[in-house]
Amino acid sequence: MARQGPSTENALEARLRQQGASVTGWNEYRDIQQPYDTGFATIWEYAEAVRLREVDFSAVWEGKCPICGVRGCLRRIPSYERTVTELFPEVRTGKVPVVRLLCRKTGRTVSLLPLELAPFHRYTVPTMLRILVLLHGLFGRGVQSLEDAVLDVVTDDNDLTVGVVGRWSDVAVRGLSRGHAELRKEYDLSGIRSGTGLRGRTGEVVAYLDACGVRGPPASAAEVPPLLQSYSRTTGRFLVGRATQDRG
Ligand SMILES: [Zn+2]
């Protein structure tokens, strides 16, 4: 596939930034993160295919620009790589390319973030949710303290801490609550009650996943991606985690 080399694209970006009278600062130039359904079974297969230039993004950059709304305004610029970790079905850490497009009108950029990823989080969403479900199961079996429960899911292969999973529970519950109105159109959420404390929050996550048809934890989180796909397709947003443009 014909594609501009990185040096050309860097030059284009630099020129636009020089010419961009409307660009008043980095705030104006900031990145928009867009959930991207890769169509690959795993994020690693997607990463490899992008590196081999086997993924065709033309439908995205020939489509309507999500920033200025003009068709054909987007140009591809160099990707960056994110470190990603997933713990299931096996522990794996690697780099995943994030493809970027430049809005030529505003000089702002759009990052296509695979929708298994939550903005600003290294662990995948299915991993985060599955850990929370596991934790809730441990509470149910009589493990009372967060420290004890986290110790049960920490191995040499990950660097989970009480602080990390505590934040995940906040992020997951906030995301699911934010998506409640949208999810309710498709799923029966009448049984959802908001919980407090880690036990309450993990319980709320479990209730949401059950209601949204994600079955089988802790054995599998394989049904998480379809939920993320349908949510992102309808709303254009991430179910878990907040994109740059949605932050205050
Ligand atoms: Zn644009």
C-alpha cells in the first residue's frame, strides 16, 4: 500500500504547526483518542499486522474527520507505541502501535486506540475486569481484607498492588455508571445497585458484567470485547477509562 514515509509526515506536521495561526498552544493541539475496533482476535496479532503494514486504515482517514467534521481532511502521521500488559489467558507484556491521524484544519491529532485498551492504563480492560471479578469472588469466599485478596492474585508476572486494583475498581465503576443509560437500552440493569468500598465496587462490576451477558468469570473474560465493541460502536466512547478529550 502506498504510504508517505515518516520523514515526509513529520515535515508536514511541522509545517502545519508553523502555519497554524489558530493553534494557540498545546492545549489546542492536543490529541483525541478514539476507540478502534481492530477486527483482530488479539491485540498482539493487530500489533504485528500494523508493523507489517498489513492493516488498511484508508476507510478511517478517507472518512469524516472527528475533529472538524470535514471528509478527507485527515492525514496519517507516525504512530507511537504503548506498553500493554494482559494477564489472561497468559501473561504478556509488549508494545502496541497506536496509529495517529492529523486533522489538517486544526492541527490536532486523532489516536486510534484499540478498544481493548483503556486510555492511560497499561493493563487491558478484559484483564482489569477479570481481576476485579476474581477479587470479588475471593471476598465471597471469606477473604476479608483487600491486601489478602490482592496477594492471592499477584504473581511474579505482574506488578499489581492494592493501590492499582483499588484504582481499577474506581475506574471500572465510574465507566460502567457513565455508560448506564446507554447500556440500559440493550440490557436489563434493574438489579444494579451502587456499591461502596472495594467489596461493593467489585460487586457492582460483577453485577454489570452479568447483566451485560459477560458470563463465566473467573474462567474467562472472552466475552468482554463484544461488550466493548457494541458500546464503542454506538457511543464512540470508551466503556472503561476516559479519553483525553473527555477529561476536565
Ligand atoms: Zn479535520
